[in-house]
Amino acid sequence: MADTQSLKPEQYTSKCNLVTGYRIYLPKLVVNYIFTIISLGFLQLVFYWKPVWHLKCTSTKCQLREATVVLIQNQFHESFVENVKCRKIQVPLTSILPDQSNECPDEVFSESISEQAVDIASAKAQPKKCHHSILPSSGESDIDDDRRALIRPTKQLPDGEFQFIFFEHKKGVYYWNPVFQGFLPLQGLERQTELSAFYDKLKGYSKEDQAIRQGVYGLNEILIEVKSYFKLFVEEILNPFYIFQIFSMILWGFENYYYYAACIVAILIISICISLYETKKQSVTLRDMVAHSSTVTVLRESGETEEISSRFLVPGDVILIPRKGCIMSCDAALITGNCIVNESMLTGESVPVTKTPLPNPPATEGAPVSCYDVENHKRHTLFGGTHVIQTRSYGPESVKAVIIRTEKVPSMKGELVRSILFPKPVGFKFYRDSMKFIGLLVILALAGIAYSIVTLIHVKACIDDLVYKALDIITIAVPPSLPAAMTVGTVYAQNRLKKRGIFCISPQRINICGKLKLICFDKTGTLTEDGLDLWGVVPLQDSHFLPAIQKPSELTHGPIVVAMATCHSLTIIDGKLSGDPLDLKMFEATNWILEEPGVESNELDTIAPTVVRPHSNETFYPNGNSELNPYEIGIVRQFPFSSALQRMSVVTRTLDAKHMEVYVKGSPEMITSLCNSNTIPLDFQHVLQSYTEQGFRVLALAWRQLDPKVSWHHVHKIPRGDLEANLTFLGLLVLQNALKSATTPVIAELHNANIRTVMVT
């Protein structure tokens, strides 16, 4: 067994229990068959309810590397039994998957020394290194032979093939890696991939390389099983409560207690039918929502393109995004062109967002290597399930993206589906108290049985009466009609909610709604209106705030107006201006016009794909020349808003001007930290506080001029941080977000019911 000290366990923060390896043990299996026959099959029914018992009664513990079955116990004290599978692949796994030997993965199922069990560790790794060799198409990694022999998670077979050992758990795949002496989650390119690799190394796969990787990653699809009514019926009827009901009805039949038994049978049949219908309906709905397969264009290693089904995509594939858009079938990092994306399926926000290419910082000796990260680069990532509305590119080059994660990894869409299929258990005190109450009833029933037996023996009752009366006490203490009645009540409540436009994916939780003590609300769009209104602009003069101006269109065309007209991510979709409501209000207040080139001009225009200009046909004399030119400003480069950076910025160029300009918009605290201190008013904090205390939302604006020597091509290579430095403070934007008319009475009603309300934003 490997020395686990080399795995640096102190880097993990364990928040789970164990994963234990098992393999079939023949003597236990024989004993299991014997007792199954003796119990007339009842033992197998118990094992159906308790798979862990079945595993322990038929298998024996073994080292994890030799296991054919694993027992998983998570941090919620849930137990799962999964079969370990083995698949033949044509190349070593190290030539397909990223090298994880220098990192701590987010989740590892690794072997323990003291027991043949494992910790499921979940942690954020310590400082991580980037991969210097990402999925080489030659099938060779650049690590030395000794290290390759150690980390190879596959065993070569006599026929030259290799073994890929893995198990599937909650729609995720975990593969065996001897370095960690455990199973690691299958990964794509979502971690530790150098940004430069997306441009320099990932050029697409040949058909053969793609097929080899499919042996590991499988098909790019999420399979939602829709069980037949017969299978659903069998699973439902084998529920312990229903078995107890059947037992009770048989007992009442022997006692000639037909009428009550008939009522219970009727309720039982109705509740089962309703439950089967709802379960089937929800499964079909989820399958139809998740299922998506389309034809995509992939770039091959040779430079040619080919149309294939999206089911065959693997991480590292390069795809071309159609100009008219598409539905993304997996997560992909954008490397050329821009995309306008509707992410409402994942975020619930209907406002389209702009996606820009991944940064490609130049390699500098001694500087840390920049790596891809899904969270940090989400503005450059097209997520599975989202709708690409349209694309834009510079020149004739196609809009390209590199596949990061497919559904087996899984993608963002896959994670959403997993959260629906396998929700985290919620430890309600109400449920715990209910179980304690049922346990108390069982204790009382046992006491009643003991008392009845003693009493009946004392009066010399026959054995039949003794058995019937004892069993009757059980059916009285634990009412057989309770599950059926709960099902009928839950379905009725669900239908009432549905009529009010409220849908519930977990009906069993409706029962605890009456126990709610705290309700959390989102702010924008829930408590307040969706949009913001521009209340006013607070400009500067000689580093002093001027009174707020209610109509920004009345301002002269200085830097603050240009900042409002250009510093946004608006786009035109179907002839209408679309984008963030805040940006829309800000731009509309300037009374300017935004123009985007059409398909024909887009292919020829390599300077500024988007232009803004005043509504009136204004002209000016550029550089003192006598020739009049229209006053137009082109948006040369755009940095979308980042919540982590608390700002967005653009690089612009006025028609025929010699220099470019940078405009930045963001939180006042962040913008002032980027500005020259001598441009910030002395009463900045006082003025800012006066607006925020009134409930206004306040943004700050700043700008700077770039050196005339900075060319269009050069500005696209300058890091964002260098462009957003040494800014000049321009002023404040003051916006208001009005409450919805229903907000105040609803909050008051909740307070009257002693329910605490919290705003989460």
C-alpha cells in the first residue's frame, strides 16, 4: 500500500465519512442464499430496504484498489453502494487526463492506512501549479518515465490496451489513481490549464484522438431514466409503509373487519396511482428539459472542419459557434470573437450577457503562470444549456471555443441537474421530532403487546385471539392509513400551489411549510422592480462636486457624458437595444445612438465593431483640419463587469483622434482606489454617504487618455490592470430602485405572523 504521507493529508479539509472497498465472498453468498430460502424471500426484501446490509452479508472488505464494490458514506450520514467498473482504453490515462500529481483535487476518494477504507476529502487546494502539457495529441506527457510509472492509473493488458477503472456516483465519474491511492473525480480542462495552452496547444483533435477520449469521457449527454409504470409500481409497493399496510389489511381480513380494510385499500390505490402519475410526469419533464443534442462544427487537428453530433464532443475539442447562435451542449471557453448569451436557464436572469475571449497574457520570465478558472473566467465561458443569441468576430475569422467540460465531468448544466436529482438532505427539527414520536408510539405498542399477552394468558384466551390482539395493537399505534392520507393531502396542496403559479419539485417538503420561521428574499426583481431609474448625475468642477443634474442629456459632451455613452455592454438584438437594465437607463439618459455593423461590414471592420454618437448630427474639426467629420466614438475593447473587481471598463477612440481613451465604471470605493488622489474631491465620503443613506444606488465614473503611440493591435495586448490605472475621477451616477407595490403588505403580513424576513443580495 502506498505511503499516504506523500499525499500531504494536511492539505485536505475532510467533511465526510468513509468509502470502503468490498469484493464478493463466496461463503457469505452461500449463507445468504440459504437464509433467503428459509425466510421465503423476506430476507431479500430487507436487503432491498437496506443495501448496505446486503453488501456486508455477501462481501468482505478489501483494499480499495482490488474492490469490485464500494460503500460510500457522505457527510450527511447517507450510505450508497456503487459497483466498480473496468473499461478498456487504447492509451495510458495520463495522456488523456490532466496530471494531478502536484495538486490536491477538490474531491478524492483515497485509501486509509488503519483500515481498508477511505476518506472522501473535499478541500480547496493550496497554491496550485498549472499544467505545462495539456492533453498532448501525441499521447505522451512531458513527465519523466519514473513519474509516469508511478502515476499511471491504468494497467496495461497483454493485447496492448489499458484498463480504465472507475465507478459512477450521482451522475459523476470517479477513476482510480494510485498516486492518491483512491478514486478522483473525472476532470476536463476546468482546473490548472494554462491560458496560453488554449491558444498554443489546443488546436483540435483528429477523429481517432476524439474516439480514444470518448472511451474515458463517454458521450456528452445526461441520461435521465424514465421508469415504466410497472417498475414504479413495484418500487412504490415495496416501500416499508405500504408493506405494513398490506400486512394490516390481511390481518383485518382474518378478523372479518372488511369495511375499514376496504376503505384503506381504496385510499392506498388512489394514493399509489397519484404518486406514480406525478413521479412519471416529473421524470419525463426533467428528461425533456435536459435532453439536448445538436449538430456542431468541430475544428480538426489538420485545420479542417467537420460537422458532428454534440454527443461526441470531449474536453479539448475546438468548436465553431454559428453567427446566428446556438444552444450550448457543454461548457466551453471562448478564444476568438464575442458572444451575446442568454443564461436565464442557469441564473434566472433574462438579461443577455456579453462573453469575450479568454485573456492570453504574454509569457514573462519569472512571472506566475496564469491558469484557467471557471469562476474567475466566467465572463469568457459559454456554459452548457445557455443560449448563444448571436456572435461577432473581427474580420473573416470564425468565433471559436474550446470544450472545457462535458456532461460526464460534469458541466454547469450537469451540476444543476445533479442538484435537482440528488438534493442535499435537510435536517429539519420537525422531521426529527416526528421520528421520535413514532419511536415513542412503537415503545408504547410493545408495552401494550406485553400487557395484552399477560392479560389474555391470565384469562386463558386461545392462541388465535392472543396473536390477533397483539398485532392489532401495532396497527393502532402506527396507523396504516397515515402514508396514504399524507400523500393525498400533499398532492392536494401541490395542486393548490400550482393554480397560484407556484411549482414544487420536492412535494414532501410542503408539510413543513407551516413550521417556517425565517424567509429570505432576493432584492432586485423580487422586493423591488426589475429596472433601475437614473435619478441624476453628480459631475465635478475643479475637483469639487457640483449639484446633481437630473437630465444628463443637457450636459456638454465632456468625458462624463462619453463615459455614460460608452462604458456598458449593450448590444442590439432583433433591432432593439438589450443589456443590463442599469446600462440601458444610463445610456438612454445621454440621448445618444448605438450602432453595430451588419454581417457584411462586420467581416471588414477591424477597428471598432460598435459605435456611439449623439442623436443630433454633430460634427467637429479633428486635429484643427478644415474638413468636418461626424462626432462618433468607437468602442475598441471591452472588459465586462466583474463582481470580484467591482467594475467594468472600455477602451474607445473618437473618429480621427490621435489617442485612445479608457473609461471605467464601478463601485465608488473601487474607482477611487484606481484614481489619482488629487482628482478626488475632499468631501467625497460625505457626499457619497448622503446618497446611500437615502437608499440610492451610487456608481462612480473615471477615465484616462492613452499615449498616442498605443495602436489598435497593441491595446488588445495590454493587461486590464495597466489600462485601469492612474485614472481621473469624473463624478457619480445616482440610481434608484423602487419597491414593488406588493412588497410592503407582504412583509407586514409575515411580521404579523411572527416570521422573520431577511434580504439576501
